[in-house]
Amino acid sequence: MSKELPPVVFDDDNPEWTAEDFARARPASEMFPPEIVALLVKQPGRPLGTTKEQVALRIDHDVLARFREGGPGWQTRMNAALRKAVGL
């Protein structure tokens, strides 16, 4: 199975960067205060204050397949569906 490349889109409002654009570019840490940069950078790991419990659970194959079809994040989506089902 070969992966297809996305179509090439030309956008006059957002042109492709040139070598000169890259040469002028500066890191966010040089342009913004540290508290703003911290908001731009995703911290690794689970957000503080969230607790999860690992359990063994048997799920019907077709239900599990449907969640996995959505790609990465299927466990989070399944958790959200369970929360909605119990009214949280």
C-alpha cells in the first residue's frame, strides 16, 4: 500500500518560504517573553492534574475497529464517548 502525497496547493496569501525568508527568521524565544513562548510550546506527557487508571477491558472487535479507524487519539475519543454515555 503506497501513501499518496497531498495535492500541491498554491496560496498567494501564504507563499512558500524562500531562502531569504528562512535567513530572516528568528526563534520565538528571541521575539516573545518567556510566558508567551511557554504557551506556544506543547509540554510532553499528560497535563498536570489529570489522573488515569489503567484497566483491562474487553471491547467488541467492531467497536474497537471503528474507534481505531479515526487514527491517533482513538483512546482519547473512546474516553470522551464513555464520559458522555455516563453523563460527565
